[in-house]
Amino acid sequence: MDGDPHRQIERLEARIEELASRLESCRKLIFASRIGIAAGAIVLVALLVGAMRFDPAFMAGAAAAVLGGIVIYGSNTATAKEAAADLAAVEAERAALIDQMELRPVSDRPTLH
């Protein structure tokens, strides 16, 4: 590992951005999977109660949307939990490095503006 705390913090901040991006991507996919599940379920119910003319292609598509949505939801939920845990660990590591740096507050000086 690099001994310079500034470089370590830069590396950790890059990792934080990467994990935040992954987490946001998972959230978007989770949202899309919920929409797929809901849309598929609505079509299946409409087919079952006769609100739509029965068509095997619609039924297969709706069932695929529900099942695919469930799979995508589960997979991305697990990935999001893992990314959130990694993000918390990296942020804690960054905070520990910052605390070790013994930073001094900037004195109150008059500004030029």
C-alpha cells in the first residue's frame, strides 16, 4: 500500500465514486424490475378475468416479465446490499485516514471580497 495518506484518500474516494455508481445502477434496475413485475402481473390478471382477449403470446410475455423481474430484483437487491456494505467500509477507512492526518483548522482571517 502507498504510504502517502493523500494518495490513499484519493484512491478511496475513487472507490467510493465507483461503489456509489454501482449502487445507483442497482437502484435503477430494481425500479425497472418492479415495473416489469407489476406490468406482467396486470396483464396476467387481465387475461384471467377476461378483460383482455386470451392470447398465448401475451400470457407467455407477461409470465416472462414477472419471472424476469423477480430474478433481476433479487440479483440487484443482493448486489446493492453488498455495494452499500463496501461503501460504508471504504468511507470508514477514508474517515480513519483523515483523522490520522492531524489536520488543523484554518484560522479566521478576513477575506478579500
